[in-house]
Amino acid sequence: MKQMTASEVETLLSGGKKLNIIDVREVDEVAAGKIPGAVNIPLGLVEFRMHELDKSEEYIMVCRSGGRSGRATQFLESYGFNVINMAGGMLAWEGKIE
């Protein structure tokens, strides 16, 4: 499983790179703040919404601490998606939130 730190993700975003970020936290967790531009697909719905994702794109998976996003990363990898887990999750995020 590929991983990236929160600071690496923040550096790419602040450098103007367009990233596909999927936040797998529950809706009420995301309401408290998410990475700007992140799309919320709660972990329990990933299996049912993966048809919305494009296998030719790269996705960065995010949750609170990295556990749920790790499970989502492994699941999507098993279906041939190019996914990276953001290690440490939002607890490690020091960038802007919306």
C-alpha cells in the first residue's frame, strides 16, 4: 500500500497541484472540517460509490487517523485503482480546512 504524509499532501496542494482527495470519514466528522476540495465518501459507502471513480486517476484517501483510509486504500487497490493512503489522517493535517 502506497502512503504519503499529511505534510507531503499539503506541499503538493500549496504548490498548485490538483489532487483527487477522498475523505472516508462520516458526514458529521467532515462537517467539522475537511481538506479543501476533498470529496466525502464514508468508508461504508466506498464499495457502492467506487463506480464514481476513474481508474486512470490517482486518489489520496484520508480519514481521522489513517486506519479507515488504509482499509479503503487496500479495498480500492484490489479493484485496480491507483490509491495512496494519507498516513496520520486529519490528526496530522496542519493545512487549511473548509
